[in-house]
Amino acid sequence: MSPALPPDFEWGFSTAAYQVEGAVAVDGRGKSIWDTFCHLEPSRTKGANGDVACDHYHRYEEDFELLTRYGAKTYWFSMCWSRIVPLGGRDDPVNEAGIDFYNRLIDALVRRGITPWVTLYHWDLPQALHDRYGGWLDVEESQKDFERYARVCFERFGDRVQDWITLNEPWIQSIFGYATGGNAPGRSSTNKQCTEGNSATEPWIVGKAQIMSHTRAVIAYNQDFRGKQKGRIRISLNGDFYEPWDGADDRDHAAAERTMEFHIGWFANPIFLKQDYPSCMREQLDDRLPAFTDADFAMLRAAETDFYGMNYYTSQFARHRDSPASETDYVGNLDELQQDKGGTPVGEESGLGWLRSCPGMFRKHLTRVYRLYGKPIYITENGCPCPGEDKMTRDEAIDDPFRIRYFDSHLDAICKSIQEDGAEIRGYFAWALLDNLEWSDGYGPRFGVTFTDYNTLERTPKKSALLLKNMFAERQGIKVAAS
Ligand code: PNW
């Protein structure tokens, strides 16, 4: 059989600005909602904040040296909006020192022959926009400010950056930020730690703001930059695969499909299909889901997004509920479970409760997403912490057979989805290049292929980091010299 992956299959590692950069108060950077959230008392982030994080801001050369050692072709990182436009708005000044930093980063990658790919937004909204008009809660204002920020990035970096992601995981930004309140800006009416918010309405408004922001950025790119820069643009959507809890119950089959519509269709229907939200969402949420006007639809149709960016970590079982949905339900009125009716676990436990290794369902997920939305897929995040890794010493943690198996089995799933199911899959990014701030879980869970010592900031490659190159080469039919 011919190799499953083509020789030009793109792969590399990813990170996000607030999780690794640190240097939050240097060179004119404005505050983001995560700076504020991480400094709330009592702490909502296990006492952790991104003030220093991995200090990637000052240590990027060392980190890129690792990329070279690992054989990565590509590196995917996010830019911090408030480094570039500290106050965030379309009439606010651009911070040249912030531009210089990202220029240095990009040039350092290019010098090493590593292709830089950029996410414009990974959850770190400028605090000034949140204060000025409620940030993502103002659909009209936020999309105009995001477009201007995106244009600045295309203008200043687009000569060297040809691959863009507009937004990372708008579902997590909407639901964790505005329904459960577990992420910044920490708004919720169901979470006792939160003083403000409306979980029944706000997440759906924030969803629309992000859909339209993505749309405006794509239109701007296509109209004013694509011709000259010849790049590509996408969005990264999270979402687990769901199977029915009771395979013999049609209502559980429907529940599994419904929750994938609530997680993915919410964004993918308008963006890729140019349609309203999935009908199951309209039925349950009714006019709490903001409508798309004719003008919105015209914009959605004008915004051709090249690819589907998929962040995938795990899968679950869905069990229908007989009672009516509560007003604050956001998954489609069902239970999400890690065991099916017969007690079979969905997959092997990792180092985090929500994440089990489910490569077989990953394959089904890839195939389903390709069939529904019809765009070639890039896996923009995939990875895990190993069981017990948060308590390990460095020397224990760098031996990571669980992660190696996780990568290997998930790459097999990709190959099968391509070869046997006919999906188009073009690239893969392991999350993450190095252990970093895992948001509200603080510095506990370690997703990196590189161990970060948070006292000394010393980096040490884990075994998985050095093996990925061969895992790809084998599947691409590339001969590798024995090392
Ligand atoms: C992603 N969940 O978020 C993010 O894009 C990364 O920044 C993050 O570090 C990574 O996954 C690992 O968590 C998610 O609870 C956070 O299902 C939580 C979930 C999924 C994705």
C-alpha cells in the first residue's frame, strides 16, 4: 500500500500567546481579559497567572532551537491583540514595539526554515474593549474592531505569514467565558463565584460576535490581501465526538448528533454552509439565539474560508434526557458520559479528568466533519497530559510512553480516515511545544512535548518530542537515518 500521508503533509507544534509569552507589562502591551481574570481574589485559576508563564517572550530563540531539533516544518502560535493594539479599538493606536516583537519571532522562524502560522485570537480580548462596550457582548462593535486588528496583522506580517487562523475555539470562549464562567471574563449566572452574567443569553450573543468577526476578517483578507500574499485562512473549532450511551436507543443516537450540532454546527453551519444555526439549536434556544440579518448572510456568503481547523482531544457518550431543557443548558439537553450503558469506558484515562484517549472515535470525527462541511481539514491541536504527570519530577516526566501512544494511535486514525474513508486531511499540530499555563487549571496539567521547570524556566525535551518526526516520516514513506 502507498504511504498514507503525502510527502508535503504539514506538521509541527502549537502554542498560544497568554499560555507561554509572559512579559505582560513590557513594551507597551495592554492588558487582556486573562490578565484581569488571573488576578481575581479569590483565585479562579489555582493561584496561577501568565505574568511570566514560560517567558517565551525572551526565550523564543531557545524554543525555536527545540523546534529545529524536533524536525518540525511548521510552528503555530497566536498573537496577543493587546500587544499590537493595546486598547484594542479600530481608532486606537498600533504599538510598534508589539509589532517588532512578532517581527522578530517570525524572522527567527523563517531563518530556521520553519514556516510560521498565526492565530489572531486565542481568548485574550483587550481588557479595554471589555470595559468600553462589554467586549464580545457587543456584536456590532467587536466585529469592526476585530477586522481592524486583523488588517493590521495582514498588512504588517502577511509578507511572511501565509497561513492564518482567525479565532481559536469560539465555543470555549463563549461557553467557558459567559455560561460557566470558568474562563475569562468569568461571567455566569449559574456559577457562585461570578458576580455578573446571564448564562441563558450571553454565550449565544458572544457566539454571533465571533462568527461575524471571523467573517469580516476573511472578507478583508480575500479582498485586500490574498491576491498579493497568496495565503490561506481558516478557523479552529473544538468539539468532541459523541456516541450514543445506549446504542439500541434511537433517542441516544439523536442526542449524540444533537450535541455535536450544539458544539460544532453552531459555528460551522453559518461559516461553512452559509446557513442558520442547526435547527435543533433554534428549537431549544428559540430567540435567545441571535438571528442573522440579510446583511449578515450576504457577508457569510462572501467569506470563503479555505479550510476547517480542528482541535480534537477526546470523545464521550451522550444519553438523552426526558425532562425539558433548562434555560442555561448549552449542550442540547443530555448527559455527557465517559462510559456507555454497558460500563465500557470511552477510552484510556490521561492526566486530566475530561480527556480520555479515543483514537477510534477521532477517526469517525474526522470523517464526519469532512462529510458535513466539505473542507480539507487541518488538525490544529491534539495532545494530552500523561497520567500522574502533574506530580512527576522532570526525569520521570520526560519519559512519556502514554503521550507517545496517544500520538501514534491518533496518527493512525488520521491515516485510516484518509485512506479508507476518503477524508482530506492536510496537516497536524501537536499541542503543545512546551508545558504551559493551562488556563483555569494553572500550571498543573502538562500538555507539552517539552518539560518546563517553572522555577528555573529550563526546558527539557520529553521522549515524545523526538519521536514525532519518525512517526510522520514512516507514514509519509520518507526514509530516516537511524539516530
Ligand atoms: C484547548 N475541554 O482548550 C485550547 O485551545 C488550549 O489553549 C488548551 O491548552 C488545550 O485545549 C488543552 O486543554 C480546551 O474541557 C480546553 O473539553 C478545554 C476543553 C477542550 C479544549
